[in-house]
Amino acid sequence: MKYGPIATALIIGFSILFQPLTGSFAAPVAAEGPDTGRLSAIIEKLESYINKGMADWKVPGLVLAIVHGDDVIYEKAFGVKTLGAGDPVSVDTVFQIGSTSKAFTAALVAMLADERKVRWDDPVVNHLSSFMMNDPWVTRQFTVTDLMAQRSGMPAHAGDSAAILGFDRAHITGAIRFVKPVTSFRSAYAYQNNLFLAAAELIKKKTDLKWEENIRERIFKPLGMTSSSTDLTSFRNGKDVASLHHMIDDKVVVLPMNWKYIDWVYTYAPAGGINSNVKDVAKWIRLQMNDGIFDGKPLISSESMKYMHAPKTVISSGNSVGPRQYYCQGWVYRENNPYPIIWHNGGTSGSKTMIAFVPRAKIGIVVLSNLSDTSLPESLAWRFFDSYFDNPRRDWSEEALEKALKDEEEEKSAIPNKPVKASPALPAERYVGDYANDVYDTITVSRNNGALHITVGPKKTRIALTHFDRDIFTASWDVYIEKEDAGPVVFDIGLDGFAKSVTIQALDEDGCGVFQKVAEK
């Protein structure tokens, strides 16, 4: 799952299951498919690439599967479940799979379309009268397809921080109407999570079952995904679960199971809250590659499968960095030689996932890892497909790592130094009080032991303020266990000499971080 500023987002032992490269793989659907000997060589090199990539990215644990047609032809686990511990990852280990969950929500909508309960081009308000965008015309035109096509006109990741701050699904979907657009409707790609909550509400309305119940009964059970779940309790209490790891200042930090904010991903479950292992996800990818048929039983029509995998919104026009890509319905369509790749990644606060497959060649790959801040899963998929289709080799991992390091340096260099002769702040009482906006409700600026801090959201997240210059403060919080920089906080002073509003940059990347002073009663 990709998130806002706060919702984002080593090889010590291993376990392995390697199945003989025989049977259906010897006669792949694509004529260009390698023979078993060549595939073995590809995998041997891929394993070396994995080992180097895990060391480069500091990934504690990872598991990978390759699927051809209806056969899982390779599974192997690397590393450990928890950094600093000796318990190895296995092919049964459960991970959070992040935004790859979006395709499950799209699949449920596809089932409704097959049952004629909805149509892809139906206006959402025809089914959910409470659904509302910022613009009334857009509200009337917004279709079921638009919910999952990432073309809403809202800024990317609109309102995402609300989930980690403790707001529930009803609040998040209700707040969509207050998010001001930054582009025209359907004119540009901008990644959203909140609209998948509306899709989940649509599913509930048409089935009288919660999204979680639908996933369990209509996908997990028919596919035999017995290790998969959609709730925090299952993840916490699982006997074979990968710990969450987050990068702070170039150091990998383990997020404990009692972490205060661990539940946020399950608030956003229809967009990114499924727990699963590589064996179960391999079954999911078999359904995708076989036109909605699993073990001979059709679950989704071929027409709906094609619709979900078909381009809807241009993501990138293609350049030296990568090919043209388009968002579909919980999937991404990537132009590639000789055939397009259908894929989606997923990130939570402590995991990173990649699922990708080539429908024409019926070959797919699943990568699950237990570190949020890495592009290794995607790099492994592109590397494998380059090798499988004999395309020119690129070191996708090294390129992504170099870009990540460059972006980090640029971000650090953009942080201004405190002025040598900073203007003093106003007396603290000029800033304290309640402030509010429509997305994050009321926040409180208060003083404790002479220092200002802000309390925000149902979880009472505390933002500590340090004076920078006049009415500008630097912020920090310990959302991810250790204290992290949270950017500037800027007060706007009224004619009476008291603050009339405050902007919290960490909540303002989507334009929702400005809070107006609440008049005292």
C-alpha cells in the first residue's frame, strides 16, 4: 500500500521448498519460454541477486514463488522473521501484503458485476446515496470503475494519515467530500486508498455482508487460502508471522505487536489489510492467470477478469527509467517485451510485497518481505521477467537503491538551517487552544513544562514543537517507536496578536493540514 507522510510506507538462516521443474512447464504457453535447464540457471542467478539485494536494502526476511499456469514451480524463503532473532522465514510465514489487497476488493466488485447487481459504469450514488466528492458534478458522474481507477482528481494519498491517527472507515469515507481536487476529474493519475473503502461499502450494501466476510467466503475459502486473514488479531496471534520492520535514519527498527498504531492497516483493509503467505498468494495468482477459473471452477467471468486487467488511467508515458504503465482496477498494466505484465505492489508500515504475472505466457511471481522501505520486491520481479523473456538485463535493484539514496540526500539538504538571529516566538498563550478542519477534526495546541505540543486524532498522537523562527516551529513525533522529524508547523497570527490558524506540514501534502482556531465558548 503507498501512504502519506506517517502512513507509509541480514540473511540469517533460510528455509526452502524447491519443486522439480517438470510437467507443464516443459511446454509453456509462450513459445519463447525457456526449457527447464535454462530456467534452473535463471533461478540460480536470481537467488544470488536476492542475497545481494537483501544485504543492500537491509531486508531481514523474504519469500518468493514462481507460478506457471496451475503449477507453483519454485518456492524459497530467505532470512529471518525478526531482525536479531534466529527464527527463519518459511514458505508458510504470514506477511502483511499491503496494497496488493486492492485487487481482492476489485474482484468482489467484479463478482457483483457478473451477478448483475452493479455495472462498472453505474454512478456510485445510484448504490451509495451518502457518497460525495468535493464537486457536486463529479459526485454525480463518479462511477464504480472510478472508485478503483486512481483518477479522482484528488491529491495523491488524500486523507491517508487519518487511518494511522485512529479515525475509522466511516469518518475517512465521509471526509472525502472535503478534499479539494488538484486536477480535473479523470484527467490525471493520483493514487488513493480511501476510495477503496467506498468500494467496500458498496460490496456490503449489495451483499449484506461486511467486506471481511465477503473476502473470506467468496475468495479465501474457494481458493483454499487457509492461512490468509483480514484482521489484526489473526496477525498478532499467528504462530508463523513475519515481524514488521521500518527504516529510521538508515537503521532497521522492529515494530512490536503492541505498537500503538499497528491497527491502522486494518482500518484500510479493503485497500491494504490482508495477511497472507506465499502459498496462498500463489493460489490467488493462479486465479488471475487462468481467466477467473481455479481448479476447474469459474469464480469470476473471463470478461470481468479482462476488465480488471485492462488500462484505465495513464500512470507514466514511458522513458529511460521505465516503460509505459496504466492503472486498471486494483492492478497496474505495464508494457513489456514480448507481452504486457499485470502487477501491483503493496507496502505497510513494516512490509513490502510484489505480485506480477504475464497473462499471455501464464507466468507469475510473488515476493513477500518484512521491511517497508525497500524496492527489492519490485526489482526482483522485473529482473526475473527480463531473464525469462531474454530481454536486456538491468540492475533494477541498484538503480532503485541509488534513486532512494539520492532522494534521501535531497530531502535532507532541503531542510533549512535555523536562522542565526531567529526572531523570538510569541508568548505560548498566543498559540495554545483548539483548532479544527473537516478531515482531521479538532486538534489541541497546549503547553507542557514550557514547551508547546499538538495532540491530534482519536489516538491522541502527540507532536512536539521546537521553536525555529518567530511563528514557525519544527515538529517531531514517535509514531514509529523512535522520535522522527515531522516537518515544520506554522502558525498564522491574526490582527489581535493571537494565532488564527496552524499548518502541520506532515498532514498537508494533500492540502488537508490547515486547521482554523476554534472560538472559545
